[in-house]
Amino acid sequence: MLKDHAKIMQAFAAAGEIVGRKKLQKMIYIAKKVDFPFQERFQFHFYGPYSEELTLRVEELCNMGFLNEVKEKKGGYMQYRYSLTDEGMEFLNMNLVELPALEDCLTDMNSQNARFLELVSTVLFFDELEVEEVKEKIFTLKSKQKYTEEEIQQAYEYIESLKGKVVPV
Amino acid sequence: MAYSQEKLVEEKVFKDPVHRYVHVRDRVIWDLIGTKEFQRLRRVKQLGTTYLTFHGAEHSRFNHSLGVYEIIRRIIDDVFDGRPEWNSEQRLLSLCAALLHDLGHGPFSHSFEKVFDLDHEAFTQKIILGDTQVNAVLTKVSKDFPKMVAEVIAKTSPNKLVISLISSQIDADRMDYLQRDAYFTGVSYGHFDMERILRVMRPKEDQVVIKQSGMHAVEDYIMSRYQMYWQVYFHPVTRSAEVILTKILHRAKHLYKKGYQFSYEPIHFYSVFDENITLHDYLKLDEAVILYYFQMWEEEEDAILRDLCIRFMDRNLFKYVEFDPAKEYKKLSELSTLFTKAGLDPEYYLVVDSSSDLPYDFYRPGEEEERLPIQLLMKNGEVRELSRESQIVDAISGKRRTDHKLYFPADLLKDDSSKKNIKKQIRNLLDL
């Protein structure tokens, strides 16, 4: 019960503070795509894979007092910081979810910038397409981000490095 | 004449309780409506188990899909046509995507998808791109046309303006289902001035924007979404029915995996249980099939499956209490132990249901670009995000309301013919 909430909390316990809603969305999506058992469903939106379920779950965790949300102005927009509270940690200790290697993967993702994670998540969203088709999609759909061929190559390498860290459950 | 341009000799009209008439003049649209994959949508209800709460809610995905098509047709033909920002070559693409946007929905959509980890959007893609009658019709337009339609529905098309017509925070999909669901449930929420909104929609670069003068009509639409969610979509009785439905499907799969011998073999479910469902198998599943099995399972030997099916078919649903996970999660653990001692498997008979279990997209101002917001077109030509101009929308998109309930079979807990003392303890904990 509340297992799906506990899994998201486990992600925060593993990653530490996560800055930015977009970054959080991309981290969970990438983790799910490399086989961590997150249940939230994602759809492609203008800015890449996005899950309304995840947004709602995070809001529930904030309302429960298990997650702390700090809203701050950054340039022309609002930025959100999330971290697990002591109450959240206590809940998690009673509802432990076994997710081997999650910490390693999420810590790594958290050290990347949101722009790169957006690229990685987009590559993963089109993972059934050939590489050339994926590039075409990125250059068309993400033209404003001006991703380069090198960055796309780095995204593929990064995905492989993450997959190498995942322990089959 | 090219197939894409072909018109019917006489316009066909469908009587519709929401839009009065749905008009079809394009041969392609008429042919798509006649395909077996589109006709299947008659057998998938738009609101799943809501009919157990609001008895009128028997309308189908078929009705809704025609409604979305009609709204898009009116926007294009009555508002966008002739405007320099609108490319009329996108008309047929937009109409087809609107008509087919829900094609992949399965029986009792959300619960079914959740239990079996399926995605209706992926099936929509497979139906449009696979060996189907829908694909045959679209391919007659051009070889690439099925892919173009599929990409608009998947929101991965380079044509973002068409995507935003069909799927954005103010789109034809929502405008139809809010009004249609309000009509069939009989509630007084969900109504707004759609005609006004259509009149103030404008194509601008890669999205649809709303003229500033139409802001109050949009406020009404946002309020309707909010009220319909809490009063209809997330109604606690409907959620109870969803909880039982979900548990039936889980139980059936669990029994199958254990090698249980069903009295009546669920052959339609085998590939779903084995996680290798084909498009052919998927299209065979509709709500009539699912309910047939539920009726057969009312006589199964397995007591849990039998009980849950009888509950669902006879509408003897679980009761609920408000639940605060932050304060009561220790109590939940205690209850779980007591349920087991009382002979009630908590996996099936003690269920927490949260608002995130039925995702609903509250209006998001897109503060971190997570969703594209509704943009108002100001008189000076600038665009401004809706909640910056509207105090009502700003208030409603601020702090979110969330909700959790605990569901259980109150009738079994009140039956003192066995485990009397344990059940009394449970009742005390639940304040029954």
C-alpha cells in the first residue's frame, strides 16, 4: 500500500535534493526506461516525456509533509527544489522498497543538467527508431535546444552507462 | 478527384445530444467511421465504471470521438479557414487525428491499463500503423498519411499547431468530454460557453492562443474541469467500483500464474496475463467480453475472485473512510495485520486510493516548461500566460487539493458469525 509513493520517496532518498520539476520528470522517466519499476505513465509533450501522475504524486507527498518543496524565483520563471523530510524518511524506513543500484543511477543523473537529461529522455522515448530517425526527430522537435550530433552521441553513451549500472530485479 | 479531396454526394449528419449535429462531408472521414476498429469504440464506455454512480453515464468512446471531430471541424471551417496563419492543407490531417485520437482505448481503460501495464496510446499507434481497416483507409490518402496522423496523436509531429488543437490544456478533446460527461451524468457542472471559446481561438505560430476578450469564457472552462474532477471523475463511489474492478483483474491474473484451474477458462485474457498481447487479441477485448467473464466468475471456486465479481455485478461496493497517510500509516499497518487475522486478505480487501491513481490534469501555468500553458493574445499582439491575467485561474492553479481514501468491505466486517473480536477491533479503528 502506498508503494508507488514509497518508490518516488526512495528516489529522493537516493538522489538527495532535486532542483527543478523538469529535471525530476526526466530523471524518473529515464530511470523507468532503464528498468526501474516506477509505475507513473508518461506521454510526450512539447518539452519531452511528461507524467501528470508523477506531478500529482509529488504534490501528494508535499501535502503529506513527506517532501519539502521550496519555490524560488530564477530569472523570469519559478524554480522548485525538492527534498525528503524527516517524516518522509521515517515513513520510508517503515515501507522500504528494494531498488538495487537506484542510488548510483539517480546520483549520476542528478549531477547532469536538465538540458542534457531532456535530450537523454527524448532519445529514450524514440528508442524503437533507428539512430538516424531519432536524430531527425530531435533536430525537428527540439530545434530550439540546438542539440548537436556530439551531444546526441553522448546521450546514447550515457544511456548505455546507466544500463550497465542496473541490477536485474 | 484525389481520395483526400473526395466529398460525399450528400452530407451525412449524426444527431448528437451535445453538439446537436455532427456533420460529415469528407469521404475519408465517412470511411474511417465505418471501420471495425472505430466501431469497436461503441463497446468501450467513455467513463468506465461511472455508470454505477451516475446511471446515465453509459455513453461510449464512439460518441466522444465523433464529438471531438465535430469541434475540430467547426474550428477549422468556421474560424481558422482563410486566416494567413492557418494552412488549409492540414485540414484532413486534423480531422482524422481528432476522430481517431482515442482509438486504442481498451475496456475500462484506466484500470485495465494499470493492472496489465498497457498503454492505450501505444495501441492507438499500432491500430493506425498496423494491418487494420483504419490503416487501409488512411493509406489511400497517401503512403505517409497514417504516420502523419499517428504522430499528431502521439504529439511527436513537427506540426505543433495541429497537436495543440487536439491535445493541449484547452483542446477539442477536453471541450467535448466535459460537456458530454456533464450531459450524460446529469450534473450541472461541466457547462461553459464553448461557442464563445471557439470564436476567440486563433492560430499563432506553433500553438492555438485565445483572444484576451475571451478570458472569462476560458475561466469558466477551467472551473468546469475542476468541478467535474471532484464531483464526477473522482467520485468516491466510482472509485470504489474501480478498486474492485482492479482487484478482480489482479486476482484473475494471480490465479492464472499459480496454475489455478478456472471453471470457465478466460481464454480472452491469456495473452494479457502472459504479457504478450497482440493487436488482434487487444481488439477482441471490449467491455461486453470483460463483463461476461465477471458474470461467469461469480460461480468460481476461488472465494476472493467469486466475492469480488459478485460485488461488482450486484453493485455491492466497498465502503470508505477518509485517510491521512501522514498521520495514519502506522494504523494502516495495524489494520493490515488485523484483516489477515480476520481471514480477509488485505491485498484485496483493504485498499488505499489516492488522487494520483486517477491522474487529472489541473491547469498548469507551465512554470518550468513542464506543460505548454494557455496563452492569451493581448490587444498589442503580445501573448501572456492565462494565470497572470486571471485571478480565478491563478487561485485554482495554486496549492493543489489531494485526497486519499481507505476502502474495505463493511458488510464482511459487520458479520460477527466468525472472528468477532478481531472484527470489533477493526471496526473501532475504522470508526464504524
